[in-house]
Amino acid sequence: MQDFHGQTSWPNWPTILKNPDPSGINTSSLVAEWYRSADPIAHVYAELDEKIDFSRQHIFQFKIWSPIACEVVFKLEDKTDHNIAVEVSQTVSDIEQWVELAFDFGGAVSGVYDKIVIFMDIFSSEQNIFY
């Protein structure tokens, strides 16, 4: 097990570990495990070195393993002002298996956002583990 260095989520940090379900669309050996606390706005995030350029690509995708059906919000922010933001949500309906979510930011303005924030089961107070 390996911890991420630096703050990459709130209030809990993700951990890199052996994939607990190497099947379907994700047979990779390692995954990030994130314990979602009872805080309604618990999240994971990544601060980028540069502002996002949407001229070549505007869709973000990632694989998720969720123990529950829930809403996942993918938010782009200016890391110096979280009020400058745009977000897209998707619903996870296939539980306890790997699914791929796609978040389309077509129409978003380039050169504005340099932080990615992901909320799993946003505004819930349920504690769960996501991969």
C-alpha cells in the first residue's frame, strides 16, 4: 500500500493498492482506493501545472468501481478561486463493477481552469470506499 504525497483529497487521502477486482474494463494491477467520509462535500482533486486547453480535447474519462448507485460530479476550477468553475455530472448505476464515465466540457473556455475536483456521491453523508 502506498499513500499519495501531498493533499489530493479532502478530508481523506487516496491510497494506491492492488486492484481488488481486476475484471471487465479494468484489469490493471494497481488502483487508487478512496474512503469517502461522511462529509457531504468530500472529494478528490488534482492541481494542474497549466490551464486546460480545450481546443484539442474536451472530454474527460475515468474508470470507477462504486459500491452504490450515485452521482459523480467532475468539476474544473481555477485553483486560486474555486468560484470560477464549471462542472458536469454522471450517474453510476452499475454497482460493484468497473464502469467508465465520460464528462463532456464542450463549450468550456480554454485557459481558465487548472484544478480537477471529483465528488463521488456528492452531498451524501454515507461512508463508502471507491476505486
